[in-house]
Amino acid sequence: MRRVLCFGDSNTWGYATVERPDGRYREDERWTGILRVRLGSDWTIIEEGLPARTTICDDPIEGVDKNGQPYLLPCLLSHRPLDFVVLFLGTNNLKARFGMSGWEIAESAGTLSGIISSSRTGVGGKAPTVVLVAPPPIRQDLSGRFKRVFSGGYEKSLEFSAAYAAVAEEMELEYIDAARSMTSSPFDGIHFDPPDHKVFGEALAAHLLRSAGLSA
């Protein structure tokens, strides 16, 4: 049995761009659910998505609980042993109030990756394999509150692909560029539509199978 922890934000939680009870996609629609079905019963998929979660930033408006750093190690310890940790964060760091560049956001994801790699929460007390995911760019045509909150974020998000790849190479992490298989929804420019959840879940499943030395 292999265990995979998926640590992310509202796009891991399953924030819905179409009408759903409680504003959340069903389990079978979320990329984590797609991953669970694709990998089968020999894998355990652990969802740890929190809307508005950042990498390392206390949010002065939405609360310090949105900072992923303090919770990460206790989360790893509570779910050990872990074979893989999929780290899918960074979009919320684009909010103007944090004043971070795309490269700084990627480096902050590297900070979390370092916590995982040194956590000894893998099988036999080793490190879990970190799969660092670069979020796709947000859309340029944001409107309403998102346009204000994410002012300047589109340009920064265009740096994600190269910046996250550089961090992954430097830290010897496994890496996925989500933009290769999905885009942010026209609905709000931030979250993912059901077809994109499906495509990403399938792509991640293939990656994990290859990493585990199994047929994809």
C-alpha cells in the first residue's frame, strides 16, 4: 500500500466553478478523487486542501491559519508513513497584499519542500518523495473582488513554470507543471473546471506510477 498526501489550497479542496452543494466538487470530480480511482485500491490518497492557504504567509485578512508552514509538519507526522507528498500551493501568494514575485513564491514552496524532505515521515523513517506542482497561471481578465485582491498577479503567475522548475531542479524534487495539462477557469480566473480536475488527476496518476516503477 502506497500513501500519497496532497497538500494544497482551494483547488485541492475542490472549490466548484459550477453549482454544487457547499460550493465543493463531489469526491469523484476532484483531482484527488480522479487520482484515487486511477491508482486503485493499492494506493491511499489523503486530501489536505484548505481554501486560501498560502505557502509561508500569515494572511492579515483571512487569518494566520491560512499559512501552510506551521501546519505542514504536524500534518506529515499525523499521516505517516508517506510515500509521496504532492505540494500544490502558490496561487494565493499572488494576492497583492503579500507583495511576492513569482520567483519568491516558488522559493517559498521550496521552503515547504525542505520541511517535507527533512521530516523523516516516509517509510522506514526516510523522506517522502516530494512532487512539486507549479500552479497554472491565473487569468488576465479577472473581475470584481478577485481583480482587486490579485492585482498584478497574472504577470507574476506567468513566472511559475520556470521558477518552480528551477526550485525542483536545485532541490532534486520531482516536478509537474500543471499548465501543461490545465488552465484556470473563465468562471473566476482562479479555480479549475471539472474537465481540468480530470486531466490533472490523470496526469498526476501517470507520474506517480512511473515514479513508483509501475506501468502507467
